[in-house]
Amino acid sequence: MIEQDTIKLLRECDAGVKMGVSSIDDVLEYVGNEEFKKLLTDCKEEHEKLDREIQEQLDKYQDDGKEPAAIAKGMSWLKTNIMLAMKESDHTIADLMTDGCNMGVKSLNKYLNKYEAADEFSKDIAKRLINLEEKLVIDIRGYL
């Protein structure tokens, strides 16, 4: 049970990290404020560091990980492009990123509860990803 929950939690973290990187990539070119751009870039780099850790763990279990759900990724891309087409601004980007981070935090907490038999290292990765998302929401409040 521990190994299965560990793999399942790592897969969800993998999908979450990939979704976060993709979302930041989708908006980065539209950010006007350099400090805001740096916050997003730094957050993306932290996501990529976590992704490397996740991949290392998944490799130990000979698991390929998980891509974000195509529908979720498509809906995110669509919402981003529609909102930016209506009003391209740092405010819009901060709003989109806040919504995305909040959804990620909610999902990851759900998976932490669901896969409670996962090993502590994997739980720690999930918690660090949650903290990263929560920190970004706080850091970008000034752009809302």
C-alpha cells in the first residue's frame, strides 16, 4: 500500500508541476512589470527543481509519471488566451495565476489526504509544491 500511494502521489505532483510550468510559460511573455516577471520566472525555476526530484523518485519506481489532464490543460490555455485578449495586463495575469495556484493547492491537498500511506519523502515533495503555490499567490497580490 505504501508503494502504491507513494507512486500515485508522485504522479499527481508530477502533473501539478508540469501544469504550473506550462501556465507560467503561457503568460510570461505578456508580463509588463519586471519584478512580476522575476517572481514568475523564479517560481518556474523552483517548479523545475521539484520536477527533477519527482522524476528521480518516479525513476526509482520505474514509473513514467503523469501528464496534466488534456482537458484541464486545454481549458487553462483557453481561459488564459481569452482573458488576455480581452485585457492584456499584469492584473489579468495575476488573477489567472492566483486562480491556477489555488486550484493546484486544493488538488494537492486532496491527494495528500487520499494517498495518506505514501512515504514521507513524497509527502514532503507535495507539501513543498503546495507551499510554492501558496507563496506565489501571496507574492503577486500586489498585481491584482
